[in-house]
Amino acid sequence: MKVELLSTGTELLRGKNVDTNAAWLARQLGKAGLEVCHHQTVDDHFGRLVDSLKLAASRSDLLIMTGGLGPTEDDYTRAAAEEAFHRPLVYKASIWKAIETRFRKYKLKMASINKRQAWIPKGAALLPNPNGTAPGFLFRQDGVVFAALPGPPREMQPMFRDHVLPRIRTRADFAVWECFSYGLPEGTVDEIVNGIVGKRATYGLTVRIGQVNISIRAEGARRKQVLADLSRRVRIALGPCYMDAELHEVVVRELIARKTTLAVAESCTGGLIAHRLTEVPGVSEVLLESVVTYSNASKVKRLGVDPALIGEHGAVSEPVARAMARGVARTSGAQIGVAVTGIAGPGGGSGRKPVGLCYMAVGDRVESKVFSGDRSNVKERAAGYALNMLRLRLIGAEGNAAAAGPARKTVGVRPRR
Amino acid sequence: MKVELLSTGTELLRGKNVDTNAAWLARQLGKAGLEVCHHQTVDDHFGRLVDSLKLAASRSDLLIMTGGLGPTEDDYTRAAAEEAFHRPLVYKASIWKAIETRFRKYKLKMASINKRQAWIPKGAALLPNPNGTAPGFLFRQDGVVFAALPGPPREMQPMFRDHVLPRIRTRADFAVWECFSYGLPEGTVDEIVNGIVGKRATYGLTVRIGQVNISIRAEGARRKQVLADLSRRVRIALGPCYMDAELHEVVVRELIARKTTLAVAESCTGGLIAHRLTEVPGVSEVLLESVVTYSNASKVKRLGVDPALIGEHGAVSEPVARAMARGVARTSGAQIGVAVTGIAGPGGGSGRKPVGLCYMAVGDRVESKVFSGDRSNVKERAAGYALNMLRLRLIGAEGNAAAAGPARKTVGVRPRR
């Protein structure tokens, strides 16, 4: 079964909005064993929309469209479906009633243009929208299933999950195993996984600053045994770089499991380490506090760093990083102190201390790296590096050079985009 | 001139990667006066790629493709261009030499498959790639310009800017004005802008949690006068909600301009306010420190909050928020203290204090809201709300109810996706 996604919206083609609907739908469809072969994005233009729908219907079996269900003149999905599939639109009083109720509930002024949303193609199944005014619809014609969903993700996602997925035939004869790796370059992970997987399964890698997501997919009757064997071997081969969840999730889970309390002192990462840790529910059990000591005065006052140390070595230095980690642990009463000090740029660099130079401290251990990229990148890389040092310490693999990974992005052969 | 984008890469259709290249290219093309009408994404499948290229060449004038230039077997861009445009590939010794030099420089093992990257369509202009091995190429055929660029953004972006843009005819008879608004619902901003712009120009809105980006585009000989008039009227109509840059950039700029020092105490936002502020270069002049006081003990110890206050009102309460803001200002010596305390969820809520309840304090002023959405969302909304309160105070519009905006996402009429 070939699946095609169609996003409509001029704003998607002006570069203002990144289309996250397509990626989300592709992931859900992938989990259901279906693979997307095409994705089209078309601006709000009736003729081009009709052409795109016809093209999609001619080459794909399942077509999922997002957007264009609003009440305004440039919301063309209903009309384009009518034209492309030769299905007249019919007025549904029940839709209009639901819209009226919704407007009353939220005490909003009703606009008569909303009445346009009460028309759907004849014979189509109505897909309820508890989070907005526009209902979706779905019909089957000449062997092609067509579903039209609203553009806003909070309306689209529950509608797809609750009303589209149950209506399409998914595959069950496959299994997927996922893990993460931190600190190894993508090329190295690719070599390792490729060597293990061979022709027994397929796999994909996704990279996000330092972290590689590995996804292995097996088919056939023996898929579970195959995945069990492959995953065991990948785990072993990755060693301490292996993670079963994202870096910050693993760190919080390991802290909670060990009942180990943490405090963080951030300079150049500016709160990013704390922000990432506090994305995980339950972190309040173990994270006592985090201090962003941007000024030297606050390093001295909040963390008890010796001003002479800053004077002698500079705020961006190994001794100051260590003193910050010790200081935040001592003053907060946490069992582990983590600290980062560095030069995020674009200014502030010098010959001896270039932009990107960062010192990461976990307890008494300090490592330094020069990270490439812009300010935002340096912050991301330094925060990830420090969190990974903390993870390695928690799992008893502290100082593992391989798992700490290279400081600069690896350059060279990129086997895949 | 109709522009079409084509992204290739199976990983883009598995939902693992979000395609940011298309949005970036659309933005650059828009700035050059060109509008994208179509965007196709195709998996790494030779036949489908050829079909997509043919389709694009039949309906568009400028076709920009990203990805598929790597050295592996499923990198099909070169071969698909050969097939679709009937242009034989030719071997360029100069490309191979550049690849060899690059590998030597980074002391990487050379793979012979990289030799595939030395083949490009006959007569095509070579687009140098200083950031990777794969060069791009560009040719014109039957009135269609076709450019093939590598997938990794750090290779693609400079190549497009330095070698594609100078080769395509851009438009200069248009002008764009951009601004931001914080705190007003999208629908209200739309009404305001629509009423002012009328038929004299076109405009687009983009929303990102609380912030609306407004972009107005005028054409014709009088475009500058038109934009000057429209922008003046939009500025006036938006009042204190008007911003000429993103919220955190405005806040840092206003702090620096007023030589006002800041300290932040975050509970439920967990470092996000500090993280956003420290994305702006130069913030170290004014941000003395930020404290993430996740535990009650640290609220007492770091900020001097009276434990009796926490006992009486709870950590999530107006008096504690105010005490945190006062405390962080006093203990850091900053002129303004900002504090947030709330329940980010998913746990920790109660009937009287539901998940999403947050107190934001700027100096002595405290406001409370119940924010909807998941943990990540509540953090984002609370951080944005507090930053906007700070901005309003800095520009002398403190307590402006309209500009503070609604707590819950507005529901109802969505004129556009």
C-alpha cells in the first residue's frame, strides 16, 4: 500500500511555518507498518490543489491531506476534493449545529462564513473534531482512500488517531526496535549497525546534536527473534554509548533509581541543562537546584568560588569549572554537582581561549572541548556533553573516552542525507 | 516565475527528520521576490524520483532539489537528473581531486564509493561545497533552471546563497516589512492587520506560542510609501503588543539600553527563561544570574523566602512568587527580579491548584494564569508570559491587560491554517 501525504497552505511554502504534520503522520503510519512514498505541499490555489489530488489518486492508495478546512475563501480542500473526485458537496445540518454549540460555549462571536465548514463531499464519513470547528472527512473511491484533516496539530493529531487509523488496514507482520547512542559520530554508528544488521533487517539513523537515534525494522515470521538478536548485539557493540531513551530522560531516570540528588551551575549554557532536565516529569525528586552564574560576582557569592582562582585562571578554566561544581553541590547539599563554563560567542574569544571553548565538570572530573557552530549550537553541545558525562558517571563508565565522543562535528563521508 | 522544491530522502518520509531545508529555501526565495508553489518530498527510489523531476520540469520554471548527492547506492539525484533530463553524466577529475584533498586534511579513510560523487550532468555548472564532499550542480534546459544541492543544511545553505542565488533572476520590485506581536490571539491580530492592509498589500501571520509574526509585502512603484504608511498604522493599532524583534531579543535590548540589571528565579519553567535570554549575545551585561529553585529548601536558602510563607500559601502561590522575585533581586544585587512558580504537570495538580496554574512575578507585580497543554507547553507559555510582563515594564506599559493576553489558547474561527 502506497501512502501519500498532501499539505496545503501558502504559509508552508513561504518558509514561515515548518510543516511538522507530515513528519508526525509519517511516524504514526510507520508504526502501523505503512510507508509514505510521496509528500506534496501545495499553496492555497484551487487549480494546483485539484491537480495535486488527481496526481496523488493516480499513484497512491491512501492519501492523507492536512489543512484547507478553515472557513475562509482560500480554504480550498472541500472544493478541490469535489472537483478532483467528482463528488458533490452536501450540507450537513449536524456540523453547523456542532459549530454553533462550540461558539456559544467559548462565548465567541459567530461568523457566518463558518457555515462553509458544514459542507462535505457526498457519502464521506465525518471525522469529529473536539478541538476545533472544522470536522474532517474520509471516503473511499476506486480503491483509493482519501482523508482530509485540519491543519492545526492539536486538532489533526487526535482526529487521525481516533478516526482515521481505525479505518485503514495496517500491517502487523513487522516489528521495530529503537535505541539511542550518545557521543559517537553518525558514521561510526552506521558502520557498527550496518555490520550487525546485514540483510536480516532494515535500519535508519537520525542525528540530533551528539545523539543518534537507531531504529531497526524486521519483517516475517521470525521478526521477534531477529530483533532480539540484533538488538542484543547492537547494545553490546555500542557499549556505554548505548541508551534506551533520550539522554536527559536516561539521566533523570538513573538519578531517581539511585536516589542521587543533583545541583547544576551553568555559565555559558545559560539554563539549558536545567531546562532539558526539567522537561522530564519527576525530576523534582532529584534536582535540588540550578544556578545560572553569568557574572563572576555570582560565581563567587552563590557558589563560593575563590575570586583569586578566577583572577589567576579566568572564569573559563578548568579550576573554575571544578570549583563551580563543588560549590553548587556544597551550597545546595546535593550529592553531585555539575558545572559548565565556556565561551558561547560570537564575541569573547581570544587566541588562547577561542569561541566554543567549554569546560564541563561532573563532581571533580573536568573535561574541556572546543565546540563548533554558532552560539545556540555551542550551548546545545556543551549541555549535551555535560549531561553525557553525568550519565556515564551514573552507570559507572566515567571517563570512557569513546562514549564522550569527538568535540567537533565529524566531517567527511555521509552515507545518507 | 514558478518555483518548485524537491526534497529526497527516505528518512524524511519516515517522520524521523523534519525537513527544515524546504522552509529555509522558501524563506530565502521569498526575500528574493520569488514564490514557491510546489514542494515534493520523495523517498530514495529511482523511478519515483525521475517521475517527480519530470513533473516538476513540466509545471515549474525553477526547480531546487536537496539531498541524494551522497556516495551510497541510494543517492539517486545524479542518475535521476540524467534520466529525467536526458543529460549523460560526465566524470570530473577536479571534483575527485577536491574530495581526496578534503579526506587527507581531515585524516579520514577514503572510500572508493566517493568516486561516484565526481560524476555530474554534462554541461552543468559545478557548485562548490566547502563544508562537505558532495558538490552541487546547476543547469538550464528548455527554459527550466535545475539546481541540485546536498541535504545537510550546513552544506546546502552556503551553497544556495553563494552559488545559486547569484545565478537566478530575482525580483526587486517588492518590499517586505516584518514585526512581531505578543499577547494577542492570532484572530485579533488578523482582524487588525486585515483592516489596515486592505487591498494595498498582502500579508501573512505565523504563530509560535503567544507570539505572532506579521509580514506585509507590497509591490509596485509606491511600495515603500505604502509600507511606511501601513507599518505606522499597524504599530499604532498593536500598541504595547507591538515588537520589532522577537520577545527575548527585545527584552535583552531594552535591558541593555536602560542599563538595567536582571536576576531570575525559576521554579516550574526550570531554566527556560534564562535559556531564552542567553540565546541573545551581549546578555551577560545585564543578566546577573538565574536560579532554578526547584526544591522548597532552595527557595528558602537561595532566595530567603520565608518558610512560613510556603507553609501557609504553598510554593505555588502569589506571595511566594513575589518573595522569590524580591529575594533573587536582593541576593544578586539586580535592579529587577523576575520569578515564576507553578505546576507544569503532568502530576502535582489539585482541585484548587490545577496543573498549568502559574504565578509570574516581575518586581512586586504578580499575575497568575492557568496555562493549557502538556508540561513542555506550560513551561513555554509561563516563560513567555513572564518575559512579556518584563518587556511591558521596561517600555512603561506595565499591567496592560490587552498586551498580557489570554492565558488559554484562543479557540474558534481560524481564518487560515
